Amino acid sequence: MTQVSHPFASPGGLPAPTRTLRLDGDDPEHKRHELLDYFCQTFDLYDSLFDCLADERAWFNKAIPLRHPLIFYYGHTAAFFVNKLLAARLIESRLDPRIEAMVAIGVDEMSWDDLDETHYDWPKVTELRSYRAKVRTLVCDFIRRMPLTLPIDWQSPAWVILMGIEHERIHLETSSVLIRQLPLPWVQPQPYWPACTEARHRRDEVPTNGLLPVAGGRVRLGKQDATYGWDNEYGERHIELAPFQASRMLVSNAEYFEFVQAGGYETRAWWDDEGWGWCEYARARMPSFWVGDPGEPEQLQLRLMTEQVALPWDWPVEVNQLEAAAFCRWKAAQTGLPIQLPSEGEWALLREQVPGDQPDWLEAPGNLNLARFASSCPVDAFPQGSFFDLVGNVWQWTSTAIDGFEGFKVHPLYDDFSTPTFDGKHTLIKGGSWISTGNEALKSSRYAFRRHFFQHAGFRYLVSRHQEPVIVNPYETDTLVAQYLDFQYGPSHFGVANYAEALAGLASELCGRHERALDIGCATGRASFELARRFAHVDGVDYSARFIDVALTLARQDSFRYAVPVEGDLVEYCEARLSRHELGREQSERVHFSQGDACNLKPKYGDYDLVLASNLIDRLREPARFLRDIAPRLRSGGLLVLTSPYTWLTDYTPKANWLGGIRENGEALGTYQALQRLLAEEFEEHMPPRDVPFVIRETARKYQHTVAQLTVWRKR
């Protein structure tokens, strides 16, 4: 274990620092107790953060337009446990479908996030407190009884629990940022969330930053320790780096003020196009958490999480990546040196000066892991090797756009954690902040945000000529996504018509009214676009964020490239293009794609003339529930169009939930017969069943030729 000592210590009140669980060991029952303690502490810590809200408005009003109000996040992290345990088929039912539908999806400013201005009928705070208590009981009971072998891996039930814990610790930090962005009268300090009281309030007393040499070398990136990691941390990348210089300290408020004073926010030359666009949009004149007039620097204040204090000139400045990069350009012009933000590899070289890692520390080597304060502290408080704050205090912006390492694989239970950020627009932050705990406090952690976003993040600068390439994967290689793209937009095979086009055409012809349609289980969206030829509004909904992201990209830019297997390691590069199918802007503007759970849709999905559920029911956990819940979403006279090959598999649907393909009281029960029974009360059959074939290409010489049954039901 590594132990360090520092002059500044928390005045008390913060929870006991935690150490991320190791996945290995030789005593499963001891590990079970560790996991239970880690979960309970995480849950309690998250609850305590929300004690900082002093006004009802703080719960239900958005801190910023691009995020939900805090009431969403209070419930979201708890519902996450239920949703992932269900997805892993480790529990059988939901605790509260209404709450879980409302707080499951829509976290960040991603394209599928459903952050429109629709009025949400949010649960009351007391209702969510009660819900969280139920989740706590559920998870504790699950941990106590789940099978547990060591080491814990991706297939282990314990991995699902760790996923929920680390997810909540991420939101501990992001929620603290949102609290910081609320009106000050709506929040209140708490003794167990104490801010640092050490500060220099005269600029001339702030220590001068300087540059120190760093030997270059070969860096291996990629997780190597036995702790929980997100999918983007696995794999590896090797980088050869030339020697460089790095600032001894993080950039302080005082050092950054020189940029502000020099007209940094009024000078176009220091900003790239994205940065200047943000600067003009935000009407920025100084860092967002500074309060006052930059022309009266002695009167400036700093907004902390729950209070406002005289600007601590020796604390790290907190800015977005665009501001940090602009400062570097200005500094480069002043010094004549190639000053820029560090790359991920350069930060990794610096990080080697900090011994050990969070699981090994008896005491955190800096303002990290909630070991010191509930705020930043002076930039010269925590020496680490020859530098200060290589980890902790605030996150450090890099120049690296996040991408997967060689060997990257998507975790099947959280397919939208990383891949949506592999777009060249999300930049890595490294090192952790004062509130970074759990996985966030590990040197292997890889978190990325859009460059205009705010976290508890600042920066240090380098003298370096290293140019970090922006990697945007030009071809989709995920097997399932590429296969669906080819199925929906690729060529026909063996004379079989395009399945999505055929179904949408038939459904449109059968439907007497063409106002609103729902394509549920839309995959990459072809049927949704086809329905938009006739319908004024189409909702395309799928559980997979990867599918939705592809559909949205097609809607936005007409084309999407993908690679399909030919044989072995050989692939064929293809392109899906809407215009190739005479689909264009008119259709795209009529379709709204979003991520959603077919068995737990939000209330806003309703009043449809048509619901198309293509090859869906035999891939649902609870198909009967879907059929029961879909009826109220159709207007009287509306059509429910179902297709399925009735391929019932326990991988998707517990056998107890199969609609057909079983014996009931000794008699064979087919799915069509079961549908007639289930739908009889609300629907009448609109036409006799029809067989519809489809072909899916697997390789150049292997295809699936399947026949689905199509049934059409008219709501009474």
C-alpha cells in the first residue's frame, strides 16, 4: 500500500474514502461482504448529495437546457440496477414500471436522448425516495444470494452490480455539477460536504507556474489491473512519444486571468471554429463559474457547489475544453513555444510519477476520491513527483478524441456507454476531480465529454509538437449493426423483396388514416422512413442505442458506411444511402427516432393510426405485456401489424413467457392461436395471416432464408 501525507486535510465530515473493489481474491464470501458494503456506501453517498437541495424548484427545474432536472437523476441511478438486472435475466420483474420508464433513458445530450420540451409528470420526491429504498432492498438481497466465483468477469452477476455501482458514482459527480449550476438560493451547504477554506485572495501571492522537462518514451494504454472497467478501457494502444515539457501546476484562476485580461474572449484568433461559435453563443467573457465583472477582478467571486466565495486565485481554473485550447493558443503566441493540451499518452507518461493506484492507497495522494474537500483547493497543495495535481483537484482536459483501443468490444448489457462518443467530438478528461470516486479515480479510467461541456475540469499545458489524430471510425464493423444495415438497405437476395419496404408498403395500404405511426423495434430505421412516405409523423423506437444512432445519422446525412463479412477476416465495404431508395429530406423530417423499451414505453407514445412490430414479439422478455400495453396507444380503428417467424428462444424470452410453441394442458398451442386469444378483447382480425419471406446475409456464401407470419389487427 502507498501512503502519502499532505499539509491540507479535510475539516471533517466527508465520508470515509472508498477503494474500488478488486475482482480477484480467494474468498468469495469475503468478496460478497465487500460488494455489499460498497453498494450500500455508494447508495448512501448519492442520497446525501441531494440533501444539498434546499428548494422544491431545485428538483424539478433544469439546471441547463441539455440535461433533465435533478429529479430524473435521483431516480435514474436506482432504476439502472433494475434495468440491467432484468436485461441480464437475473430478476423476473420490475419494481415500478412507470418510474422505470420515465427515468431509464435520456441522460445526456445524445441524439436519442429525448430531451424535448415535453412536460414530464415527474414523480414526487417522496415517491422516489420510497422507490430507491425498494431498489436498495432488492439489490442487497440479490448480492446476498447471487452465485459468486472469483475472479469476477463480464459474465458474473457481480459484474452487473458493479456496473450499477460505478454508474451511480459517475452520476454522483455529474449531479454535483448540475447542483453547481442551479440558482444559489435553491441549494444549501451541508457539513458533510465541506468546501476548502485555504485560498490566496491576492493575485501577486499565487505561485508562478513553470515548465518541467519530461522524458519521452513508449506508452502502453489499456487497462491492466483487476478492477471494474468500462468497455472503452480494454484493449491496448502503443504510442511512441518524443520528450516534452509540462506545466508544473494546473492553470490557476490567476494565471488564466491574464488571458481574460488580454481580451482572450474577444479575440477570434485564439479560438477554433467550434470554440468561437460557442463563445459567441454563450456570450462568454470569462469562465462560467466566475461571478462578477472581469473588469473589477478584486470583486470577482467563484460559484462552488452550494455557496459563492471570493475568487480563490490559487485554485485551478475550471473551463471547458474549448476555453482551455484557446488559452494554449494565446500562450503559444506570447511565448513563441508550441504550447498545447496534453494527449492521452502524454498524460499517461506524467501519471507514472504517482505511485500506485486507488485500490492501493491508504491515503489519497491528492484532492481526489472525496478524501479532502467538496471543492477544489490550491494548485500547490499536493506535490506528486516533480509536479502538482497529476491526479485530483480537477479533471484535466486533453487533446485526444476518445475511440476504442485495439481489441475493443462492446459490453452487451450497456451497448451505448462508449460507442456513441466515438464520433471525434468527445474529448478525454484524465486525472479525476475532488469528487471522483470508484472507477473514476483509477488511472485506467477513460471519460469523455463534448468540448463545450462543463465538469469539475481544468487543465495543464505542455510544450509539445505531438499531433493527436482524431479517429472517427469510417465504417461500422459491429456485426449486428452492419448486418441490419445490409438487411434493411442492401441488395435483395434470391429474388426476395426488401422486408422493411414490403411491410411498410402493405401497412400503409391497409391503414385508412395516415397521421401517426409507430415502428417499434425499428432497428436501423428503414421501415420508419418507408412509412414516412404516407404518414405525417412516424416514431421509430428501438431498445438499442447503436441502432438509433445509425438511423439518426442516416436521417441527417443520407448515407452510412458499413463492412460486411465475405469470408474469414475478409470484409466488403458497403454504403447505405436513403436517396438510393428515393427517400430524402421529406421523409426524414417526418420521422422521430428514440431509444425505448417496447415492454415499458413512456406515456408520450400514443394516439397512433398504425403500430408496426416487425420480428419483435419473439425477442421480448414479456411479449404478452407488450401486446396488452400497446392497445391503449392505438386510436379506435387503428391497425396493429405483427410479423414474426415465432422463433422462441430462452435467450430472449423466459419459457414461461412464450406465447406459443408450447403445450398447454397437453395440447399444442401455436403463437397465432395465442395471439387470437390475447387480442380478442381489444382487436378484430383485419385480414387472414400471410407469409412474408426475408433473407439476411451472414457472409458471401451464407444466408438466412426465413418466413415470417404477418397478422393484422384492427382496434375496436
